[in-house]
Amino acid sequence: MRAPVLDPTGKGPWDTRQRVLVAYFTHITRACAGVVFSSVSLVRELIEKASTKTGLKVTADILDGAYEAGRTVTRDACASLNIEYDSTLPSWNYSIHSRSAI
């Protein structure tokens, strides 16, 4: 499951959505409590079963691709990215802007 990198300062452009998703993780945890994960589809069903009192629901997509472990990005590739690091926890909080903004 993919989750957004959260900005603990609350200054990020996705702040409202991040707060909603963080609050929703507790509901997913409750839906999964005591369940033995026997398949990926079971985990997906549990995630989609969770909801809040206000009616928030999240859909889950299973990515079937095979991802090679241990791949690294070259220094040249990193240098070509337009990355803006936040002053608070810069290794966790950053924005990648389009190359046209360079």
C-alpha cells in the first residue's frame, strides 16, 4: 500500500488530504485487527471495508508489477531533478517540481 509522505508542520499543499488519510489509518487498523493475512485480496477487502462515521471510504488498488529490489538512482539522475527540500526533516519532506520549472 502506498501512503503519502506527511508534512508534520502542516504547511504542505496536501495538508487537508494528509490529515484525512492519517485519521483513516486507525480505521484500517481496526478493520484488520485479529485477522491473519492469508492473501493480498483479503487485505484489500479489509481496507475497503473500513469507513468513518462521516462516511469516508478509501479504495485500494493492487499493483501486480514486479519491482526489482536494490535499484538505486544515479547521481546524474538525481541532479537532473528539481527537488525543493523543506527545512523541517528535509530527508522526509520535499517536493519534486517539473523540469520546466528549473
